[in-house]
Amino acid sequence: MRTTDIPELVPTLSAGRHRSPRTGACFMEFASFLAGERWSDSPSCTDPMLATLARAVNDTMSDRRRGELITEIPRVIGLRGDELRLGLIVALRAAIVALPVASMDRQRALAVGIIATADALAELGINRPRGLADAERSLRAVPDATAWAHTHLADWRARPVDLARHGCGAIVRTAALGVAQACIDDPDTLLVSMLRGAIEDVELFLARPTSEISTLPLPRVPQDA
């Protein structure tokens, strides 16, 4: 089956929230459907910040390409853990992907986000060599925004808990919009890469083997849905 093929009587991915599977589904509503939870775009089966990123990517992708996200939906089911650390990990990956292509005003915000989340993870004792290397490459690609961010952060430092609670969501949404509205030929591919990269980072942090990734069959939509 091609990734853009959706079997009959399952939700069709589309932007925004939906009242029931029969009117369509966003990424996380589809996840709630597969997990057997109450219909929701914020199901308990997935880390809240990863869900925020999934919704943002789902809503900013083109209708023509959104179906490519379907194969990633089972992967987010069961990805939960320490919300403080996972939120920082997801925000860092989203900002890393978006920073080189976003507009100048967003680049400054995203550069601040990368430096702040990387510092917060280090303060929490989380050593993420791949993430740090990717962050350094992304920051080097935009030296002006990076210099501005360092100057800004010289007078401001957020505690990891405050950054996770109040900053990571803004970073994630800015990153998704930054890619979607970037002056590049193929923003959809980069949005898919952003979400996949965040899922991989969370899987690595939680040490979930590939064999444990959910392969739930696609259920049929109830006739009274």
C-alpha cells in the first residue's frame, strides 16, 4: 500500500480539528483513533509536546502531501515519559530543522530556542551528541541570527522547567510556520523530516526498540461515528 492510500472507512487526514472520524482527522486525532482512546487531538498516548509538533506539521502541510504522514502515526502511540525533558528534546529538533530556512525574524527566535533548549538539557544532565552536533551546524548556517541570540541570552536565562512549560510550544509552532512559509521549493518534505526527526529523538531517549513500535491495524470507523 502506498503511504498516501487510505483504506476505506478510516479517517482522512486534513487540517484542523474534527468532530468525528467521518469528518476527517488531524494527525493526533488519527492517533487517538488507532490507540482506541476517546476521539481527541490531545490523546494521552503521546507526549504533549510531540503532539503539539504533530498538529502543527499536519496543519501547515499542503493537502496534496499530508497523506505522507500516515505511516508516522503508529510510531507516536506510547511515546510518553518525562514531559520536561521530552518537551525540550522535541522543541530542539523542530528549531534545528527550521532555523536555516526560516525568515530573519523567525531565525532570531529559533536561534534563541536552540541555544536555550540545548543549555536546559545540559543543565538537566541530558547528553544528546547527535542533537548537539545538529544544533551547532544549524546555528553556523545563520551567523547573524546566532550572534543576536547569544547577545539576547546574555541578559536572560530561563529555568528548564519554565522553558518546557512556557517556551517549547512557541518554539515548535514557530518552527513549523517557519518552514511552511519559507521561500524554498519543497517545504512539505522538510516538515515531514522535522516530525520524523523529533519522533526518532524521542524514541532514542526512551530507548524504545523498533520492534516495539506500534503496528496496530487500521480499525473500521463505527457506523454511528
